[in-house]
Amino acid sequence: MALNDIYIYQRYDIMTPDIKYLNTERVYGNPDQPRKHFPLEHINDLAASIAEKGQQQAGIVVEDAQGRYMIVAGECRWRACKIVGVPFMAEVKSLTPDQIADIAIIENYQRRDMSPIEEAQAFQARIDAGVSIEDLAQRLGIRRTSTIRNRLALLNLNKCYQVALQEGVLTIGQAHQMVRLSGSGQDALWKLLSAGKLKSYQSVMNATDQLLMVEQQTCLFDLPMPSEKELSVVSRMERQIEKIELMVSSGFKDNEVVILKKINPQKAEEIAQKLGLISKSMLYMRDALEQAIQRAQVQGVLV
């Protein structure tokens, strides 16, 4: 008996199994099964195992008014038995609809058989049925309610991006960043991802932050046209930066700052202090320009 099944039995006090070997034609899947995708390769592998060694673990079913059996747990095994042409071994239980829904989620969740979107949809269905997030976490043995909340957040993705996540085109990390955005923001982030401009998770986070800011903060490059005086200052600053770059590069030889040897020792401390102040200002200017460039790139995607 598998650990998952022991947990299910203990949870609902149904320890005594009633094993039956059922004609697969008298069995049908749960229409509310939270797992929607059953890869054929996996089913075929399972069928080959059952053909060689038999069905090692019973499924769980409930009998309906017509004498047929609905699967609560073990749909993959049932599908594999149909391929092999052997009866489906199952435990017939008397369960309430609430218990059926919980067991179906438990089996798939603990086996990691569901995709993130399927998990989110399954959680949402239980919440819609009146189960609180806290109670659902307790029923499923999930320690943190944030795990459920994070899954539920994925339902805020545009439908096309839910599909992309299902198909593995979008990663779960990218999806969690994308749900922070509005519909148009999600489209903008997708464009950046599709263009290959976001190479790391950190870059995805940064782009998401910029998208959130773009409607609240004016881009540095979107200010009014500068005056002639301002243009003159910018022009002089650009020339001075070029001169500083040339001067600094000419002071190096074999990775040694040889120019420092020419400085008057009495002025060294004063020059060092000035260099410290200049370097802080230059780093601040660099960071501001880099942030402005990122915002401008994001705005370019939104246009």
C-alpha cells in the first residue's frame, strides 16, 4: 500500500479496502478530475509494466446508481489496463462528493502529476465550493497557505500565457513575475521574453519592476526638449567625459597606474578625496542612466 493511499484512508477513516477486479468498460473517469493531461508515452510505459508485472496498486472508485464505477484515484492505471486488456483493480468506496474532490486533488498533488495551472484550477474549484484556503492547505498537507495563493495567482495570467505555461514555453518563475502585471503589461513582458532580451530570472524581475513603474513614473528621456543652454551644458559634459576617459587610459601601462607616480605627494590626499567625490557622482549618474535606458526599452515595447 502506497504512502499516499495510507494518508487518504487515515484522512477519511476508510481503512478497510474492498478490492474488486472491474471490467474497464464499466469504469469511467471523473468529469471533475483536476488532472486534464495524460501523456500517451507515460500511459504506454505504465501499460507495459502492468503487462509484465500486473497492477501493483489498486485505484479508488465509487459505484453510481447504474452499477458503473467512477474513478476517484488511479485514472492512469485504468487507462493502461484498457490498453493491456486486463481488468482494473480498484477499491470500491462510499464517499461524499467533498471527499471525492479532496482525494482526487491529494493523489495528483502528492504525485506531482498536475501542471501548475491544473493545480490552480483544482484549488479554485474547492474554494468555489466553500473550502477556505486555510482548510484546503490542512486537508492537502500543505504547510504554507502561500503555496496555494501563489498557485491561484496563476489564474490571473492571460489565457494564452496559461497555455504557454502548460506547454513549457513559459517557466513557472517567469509566470509568477508575469501575474504581477496587468493584461497589457503581460503582453509587453512576453514580447521581451520572446525577443530573447531577458536572459536570467533577475532580468525578468527587473523588467517586471520597470513595467509596473512605467505608468507611474515619467521616463528620464521623456522630459521636455532641453533649452539651448542645457544642450550646451550636456555637450560640454560629454566632451569632458571623453577627455577624462582619454586621460585615465593614457595613465595606465601594463595594468599599472603610472600617472600616479607623477603626482606631488603633498597634493595626493587632496586629489584622492576629489577622486572619491567624483567617482560617487559618476556611479550615481551611471545608475540613473541605466535605469532610464531600461524604462525607455520597456516603453518601446508598450508603444
